[in-house]
Amino acid sequence: MQKKLTLGFFFALFVCVTFLPIVWMFGNSIYGDGGFSFVYYKDIFLTQKYIKVISNSLILASITALLSSFVGIPAGFFLAKINLPFKGFFKMCFFIPLIIPSYTTGIAWANLLGKTGFLNNILSQYMLFSPESVSNFIYSIYGASFVLSINLFPVVMLITEYALKNLNPRLEESGLVTGSVFRVLRRITLPLITPAIISSMMIVFVLSLSEFGIPSLLQVNVLTTQIFTQFSAFYNEKAATAIAFPLIAITFVVMTLEQVYLQGKSFEILGRRGSNSTIKYDVKWLNVVGVIFCTLVLIGCVIIPLSTLVFSAQTISAYHDAILLAKRGITNSVLFGSIGATFLTFMGFFLGYLSEKIQSRLRNSTALFIWLFFAVPATVLGVGLIKLCNRPEGIFQFIYGSLWIVIIGYVARFSPLSSRIMANYLKQIPHSMEEAGTVIGASWYRVLGNILLPLQSHGLIATWLISFMFCIGEMGTTILVYPPGHETLPITLFTVMANSPANIVSALSIIIVVMTLLPVGVFLAISKYLIKSQIAQ
Amino acid sequence: MKFIGIALTALFMLAKWCYAGNEVIVYTSEDQIFAEPILQEFEKKTGIKVRAIYDTEETKSTGLVNRLIAEKDNPQADVFWSNDPVRPVLLQIKGLTTPYVSSVAADIPSIYKDADGHWTGFSARARIILYNTNLVNMDERPLSIFDLVKPKWRGQVAIANPLFGTTSIHMAALFIVLGDEKAKKFLNDLKANGVKIVSSNSEVKRLVARGEVKMGITDTDDAHMAVKEGVPAKEVFPDQSTIGTLIIPDMVSLIKNSRNQENGKKLIDYLVSSPVEKSLAWVPCAHMPLRYGIKTPPDVLTLDAVKGMNINYPDVAAKLEKITEFLKQWAGY
């Protein structure tokens, strides 16, 4: 009963917060003037132009997912599995690309690779590229994928790292006794974290599908720029919502393919000991490769874009001015981000459980149902939330006029993401563990508190961290619903970006990085301490 | 049970209740760094708390309009302060504004005001050509937007996406002044000459400043900011001996059925007043006062020194709706 009530409560919450506003928008897009009409949908499926736009979106998302994996999987592996010097430093630095607003990263790379850019000069002088070809690259679908993959590789990295930490060391130990590191990697380690890798690639794929800032800046015509055009040039929310439909359809297909691929395979590898200890590959050449790889990623994905911001900020007074502008945004972002991430971790855990652990034929459909809404663009969701929550009645007025509408926006946007991450970790816990607790008569809350949650401490940390960083960076929905005085840091950045001196804008971007990394560092330190004391017990 | 009680109390304590009483809520697409000091001054003078929401560069002044439209049934904003003259007309057409004729604006020329009081203009920007002085000599600088289709500037001109912001209004005004055929020909020639279509006016400024293009069409505020930042760039008010350039006044509207109508009217009276026009002329956005006789800095022209296009804003709004599909195709969307 406890289990049913709890899972039912979180599912109902998901339906109210995410499902209803989106369904409201889609309902509205097919209903008008007293009848149903599919005119906007016909346009999408019957117009040649949209085929090109949809294929652009698919190319952008696929290349981004692949490039992010090329960087993120090895980075996650080296962080989890070798004795990497300055591991904490590398890890914190690798969060930075995810934190810097994608639009800002885009401008940094456009400056570097544009016709008169520093890197363009180097590439055209020493690598025989013409300045035009380098500039054309950055203003193309491939350039957009390149910038987006720099932004999103930390998602793959983080999910891979914590999946590796969840592995039962006995499996790898026994492999290492008889085989080489390569063999263990290929035959044991990588296959066991396959769902985590596929899941992270899918997350990046869907995030790229629904990304607007980079394609807009680099003038790439994709579904999200079409949606923006319908909203902002035609003020036609029905057409804009209809164009979001292919995003959901693509997500449905990708998710179904993933389920087919993983069907019948078991990934239940987590044991009580396994959750708390990770075997390291102490091989010299692997350590060297790890250091070189992580340094190159650090230079390419972190130092280069960050240094353009630092150089552009120029003076200390720019930081002072930026802090004055962002004072309220800093407090709001940290507060809203922490509350949002905590809610999302809870939601993610229970929705993940629902889509992974319940003994029902509906399990796969539940997972699909929850995940589908992640592809819906932030603007569509934001307008849906306004329609649903902006009402004169007391409770709605209270929610719409306070920080809770921002938190609801976060939960609505990212609960499919957090549930997907948690489901992927929950896959690793054998059913027998929970059953053992139930057999001895423990209540479900007790099983939860004493078995499931402690076993998933790594999963919970990864989910909170990713959720926090996404909440802090969220702008598309927040900009449409935040009440006066509740602006967050990205909103402050983008509102002052218009006509503020470039050095203040750059200083503000750096403040966003610092203000996100600080709570992340504190959270990591606390969670590390808690896990250590858990082991000591 | 105790835990749930504590959690609920904490949740409610964290929430800030809406400010009741003496307040006014304003949505503004004017840049925050220029609008905020003016709103703070209003607070000081009247004691009325101003709660503002600003638009972002990324949403190009249309984010707030979408929000106002979505909130129509239960409006949160009392006043919409727009940094362009077409969105307030659009809101009027959609039935979101309510008339208020401010007596303070009596000396503002009538072409900048709606006769019924749905919108009132003040402080204007203008469309200009911004050119990089390191790459273009003073003698060869273009004096007309029609010069931009000349082969010598092939691939050297940038313009913001004409579907959004002041560029869209500029295009609609050109269609009115030139007629559809000539305007389409101009745009097609511009495209054939390799014009670079970018995401926003500030992106035009960035590309001109970095010398990635030699010139671009943008607004006076971008040009003034570029000069203030030490960028090697100058502005040209185009077509001063022919059709003139587009004048873009800020406009303010009272939102229908909002909660603080009286405070909203007071804010409108303040925004359209001479001191605010003067303030906006002396900050880096360098707006031109619509009233004659307001002292401006030497580098900020007054409206009597600039030839504006002969248009009226409701016609521009109507034209924009008609040509948006063409602009969409032209921009490759």
C-alpha cells in the first residue's frame, strides 16, 4: 500500500506538472472555432520544406550525440577507473561547459573561428584551411553540432562515471585475474554500462533536438528555430505547438529503438559492497593516456572558451559591476536550483522506479510516456504553464506569483530527464535485494531507506548534480513564467546582454560558472563525506 | 505527519507572496540597463513599488509579447513599455490594451500617439548603417541602404533576421514607402549580393566591430554602444536626401483589466515626460527625444536633424503581417 500510494503520488504529480500543460497546448493546436482541425499538422507532413528542417534537426542531434560520446565516455572512464592526478580539479572543470549558457559558448567559438578569429588565423596559417572555410564551418550545422557537443559532453561523462562506480568490483577482479585490461574493458566493463551509455547519448540527442540558442545564433534552420519563428514572428502558438510534434515523434522512435536493443538483457550488477568501492585499473600507459586525454579536453572544451570570457572581462571593476547587476539573480538561482534539483531527484527516483522496477507489463509504456515530453521545447511548455496556472483563484495566484512557478517549470522540464537517469541506475539493482527486505517483513519505506536509497547513493548524486546544473541554466520556460523579482542568473545575463558593455557580460558569464560550481562543490564534498561514513558503519 | 507539516510550512515560508497594495507591474522590452534607473527614479518620486520584467536579447522583444498574449485572461502586467512602435499596435489589435490619453504627452507630435490612447510614443531610436572605419573610408561610406546592393560590398554587409525586432519593422516600412515590387527587388538584390543574415542587431554590431563584415544595418543604440566600447565604427543615417530612415520610438500602453490601473497611469505619465526623454538621451542608448527643445549630448541628433520615413505605425503593423511570409522565405526559414 505504501509503495502504491507513493508511486501513485509522484506519477500524479508528473501528470499535473508536465503532462497537462503540454497536452493543453497540443489540444489547443487542433481545436479552434468550435471544431477540430489538423491544418498545421498537414503543413508539417505535406510540405517539402519541413522534410529539410526535420532532417537538419536529426543531423544536428545525431552528430552532437556522437561527438559528446567520443569525449564524454573516455572522460567518465578516466575519472572513475584510473588514478588520475588532480581528479577533483578535472571533474569540476569538466562541469564548466555545461554551466556556461550555450549562447555564450556559441559567441565565444564564433569569435574564435570567425573570419578574423584567433583560431581561424592559426588554422589558416598553419593548416592550409582558408579563413572562409573555417568561418563557414562554424556557421553551419556541423559547427552548431561541434559547439553543442562541447556544451553537452559533461552529461555523458557524469552518467558514465557514476555507472562505472556502481559496478560490482568482483566481476572486474575476476576478469583481471585471467585477462588483460583491454579484454576486461571490452568483455565486462563496457557491456555492463551499455544502458548508461545509450541512455546518456539519448539524453544528449534529445537535448540537441530541443536546443534553440546555438542553432539560432549560427543560423541553422532546425525545428526549434521554426517554432520560435511561429511564436515570435507570427504569434501563432498553434502552429508553433504543431511543429513541436515531430520532436516528440522522433523521441518516441529513438526510445523504442533503445528498448528493443536492451530487451531481455540483464544489467543487475550492484551489490552492497559494489556500490561503495570501485576497482581502479592501475596500468601506467592507461594513466598516461588518461592524463593526456583529460588535459586536451580541458584545453579544448574549457580553457579556450573560458579564456575568451576572462580576456573579454578585462578589469576587476567589470566583475564588481556584474555582481551588482546579478545580486538578486545569484540568490534566486542558487535557491531555486537547489530546491528544483532536490524535487527532481525525488521525482526522478520514484518515476525511475516506476519505469524500471515495477512488475507490470505497463513498465515499458510508463518509461516511454514519461520520456516523450522531454523533447517538447521550453517555450511550448512555458506557454502551457501560463495557460494552466495563471488563474485568478487564490492557490493559482499564489503559485503563479511566487518562486513555485519557477520550480514547477524546472520539474516540468526536467523530470523526464531525472527519471531517465535514475531508471538507468535502478536497472543495476537486482530485484532479489528488495524482495529479501520484503520477505523479512520490512515495510516498503524501510526497504527504501535501508536498501534502495543507500545502494543508489551514486545515482542520486549524479541525478542531483545534473538536475542542479540544468535548473541553473534553464531559461526558455523560466523567462515566460517568472514573477517580477524572481529572475535567475541566465535571465539576468540575457537581459543585460542587450547593450551592456561586453566586458560586463563576460564577467557575468564567469560569475554564473562560479556560482554554479560553488554549490556543486559543497554538494560533492557533503555526499563524499556521507558515503564514507556509510562505509565506516 | 509532523514532517509533512514542517515541510509545508517551510515551503510557504520560502514563497514570497505577491506584493499587495501600492505597486505597479511593468513588462518592458527596453534594455534593462537603461530602463531600470528610470523605474527606480519613479519609485523614489512616487513611493509606488515598481516590479519589472525585462526582455532578453535572445527573444528579441517578442518574448514579453507572447507572455502578455498568453496572460490575456488574467493579466499580470499593468503597463507595457515597448522599445519598438509596432508591438503595442499588435497588442491593441489583439484587445490587450486599454485607452489612456496622458495629458503629459500633449506636446509629443501626434504621429507618435494613438488618438484613442492605446499607445503613446516617447524617446526614439533610428535605423542606421554601421560601418567599420578600419575597412571603409569616410569617402566611400554608403549613404543609402540601396548602396548596399553594389558589387563592391558583395559579402560585406550584415543584417539581422528580418522576421524579428526592429529589422522586421524596417522591412515593413520599406514596403510601404517603396511599394511591394521595389521593396522585394531591393531585398532580392541584397541577397544576391551575399548579405549575411544574422540572429540579432547586436550580432550585426559584433561582426562589424570584429571586421568580419565591413558594414551592417542596425539601430542607433547599437552604434552608440559600439563607439563607447572603443570599436572602430561609425554610423550613417541613410537616405537623408530621399526616403529618409525609420524612426523607432519607444511606446507605452496600459494593459486592459490589470490590477493597478491608477498606478499604471501614473507610470505612463512619468515615462512620457520630458525628464525621462532627456535621461534616455544622455545614457549610452542615446535615444532621440520626440519633443523639440530637449537638450541632448553633441553626438545625439535631435529629430529635427534626421529625415524620417513618411509612415504611420498602425500601417507598418498591418504591412508586417502581410509580408511576414515573404520575409520568412527570403531569410531561408
